[in-house]
Amino acid sequence: MALNSSIEWTESTWNPVTGCTKISDGCLNCYAERMARRLAGRYGYPKENPFKLTLQPDRLSQPLNWKKTHNIFVCSMSDIFHKNVPDSYIFEILGVINKCPQHTFQILTKRANRMARISNNIGQWPHNVWIGVTVESEKHKKRIDYLKSANASVKFISFEPLLDDVNQINLNGINWVIVGGESGPGSRQMRQEWAANIRDQCLKMNISYFFKQWGGFNKKANGRRLEGKEWNQMPILLNTKEINPAASIECRRL
């Protein structure tokens, strides 16, 4: 049975790696760390240090048993490109992905430099892999340059948690953009004009735009509407090698 996800832009999660370490300002109030602490001592999370980077080889085969087609967020509780994840283990994960052409695997990282190095080593990512980077503030836009070097069918950016105005973005070669505010205790506020600025640039470039949430302590109450609309656009693959950024789920007016 697939692990269903409450994350709005995916359907299921697969965590052959759990745990992580903070590397930038977007990590301050990490949701995965909060969850790992709640699960300490259970489900493979160490009791003493539940968010310690931990390989979970017993989970590697999980997607092989999911017959129904899924969009799968890989390592939602970690970062597959963390320095303590061996290259050989990443290739094991990719081996499983290659055996599951019925699924789409979404890989998101803040460690874009290592992603680019591995991408260069493998050449072409499997056609059912979407590669993305998190850009939470202006100073981390360099990650987008690393992303553009990846030979993947879909390249996406997650501006979440969006912590400041990222101003003008070079979106050439990008297929999908996610924007969201921070949620949970101590969450930092996202301003409407920051999210709208990114949306307007996506519309101009004909890039799929997904507004995930306003965030805050009660993210459900704050909702997902941006200027009266719920933006749920996602890229649609025409075949295994080609993407049409214009063919996307249209935003739904509420």
C-alpha cells in the first residue's frame, strides 16, 4: 500500500532515507524534523536522535509493490543529495525508479550542487523523474542555475517557505513552479506581493504555477487562494521524452 501524502502537489511519499541537517534559512522550522521527533523510537526513527540521517534500505522496494500509478515525492523526510547519502545508495534508488515506469518520482533538494554533480555523472535522468530545487530567498537563486544543468524531463522550483521577495527570476528551461508559505509553530509570514510576483512571471513564460498554501500556525484556516483563485497547475508530459509547459491543469476560480 502506498504512503498517501497530504502534500498538495503530490500523491504519495517514499522515504528510503530519513533525517537531515540544516543548511539554510528555510530549514529553521523544518516540518520533517517536527514529524520525526513525534515518531522517535518508531518506524525507523532513532529514539535518541530521531532526525539523524538514516538510510532505510528495507524501504527501497516499496514502489515496486504499488501497481496503481502514483506521483511520488522521494525523500519527503530527508534530502536524497545529503552528503552522508552515498552515491551508490542514490544509484540503488534510481535502479528502483527505473523498474517503475508507471510512477512519476518527484525529487526536491536544497543541495543543488551535489545534484548537478550526480546529474552530470548519470547523463540522462530516468524519464519518470522530475528534479526540483528549493529556493526560499533571493540569496539562494544560484540553486536554479544548478537545476538547469540537469537533464531531466521536468525541472521545477519550490519557493517554499517563501521568506522574501525573489525579484526577477530566470525561468528559462523551468517547467513548473510551486510557491508556499511556512507552516507550523514559529512560522514566518509570506507577503502576497511576493507570491503574485512569481505567479506573474510564470504566466508570462507559460510555466505551470502551483500555489500550495499561505501557511501560518493554522495553514488550513489560512487556505490556498491567491487573489481569489486556487492555482493548481502542473506540467503534463506528452510522452516519455517531451513536456508541453502550456498543457497544464488550469487554475480554478473560487
